[in-house]
Amino acid sequence: MTPLHPSHVGSPIRGWFVDGDPVRLLSESAPFRVLAAKCADINGLRYWRLRTRGADGQTATFTLRQSDDGGWVLSDVGDA
């Protein structure tokens, strides 16, 4: 958890994708715009490393993991 938002590892994350790439995400109630994204498949799981900018202008890096139900959960978060 960082001071940017209240999420913790394992929290569900809501993401919006365009042409298969993430463009925005919502962590708890805090919206973030994706500035850069990198995808990886590790041991059959899909991960995204996202560099984002919050509504307050601060940047953060999120690592998302695809959950069993097809959604996304927070795997790691830090300052950008």
C-alpha cells in the first residue's frame, strides 16, 4: 500500500481495456490512467505491469494478476 490509494495485495482491481491493452483502472475508489503497460504470462497466469497517473497527478506502478474468475487482482504496487 502506498499513500496514493488504499488498496492492498489481493484487492480486486477494475480495469478498462481497448484493443486488448489496459487504458484505465480503478483501485478501490481511486481512478488511474495507464501511461505504459507490459504484459507477461507466467506459469499460466497473465500479469500486467502498469505505470499510471492518478487524478492528483502522482504516478504509481501496479502489477495486476488475472484472477481465477477472469477479473484482475493487485499483485504489487509501488511509486513509479
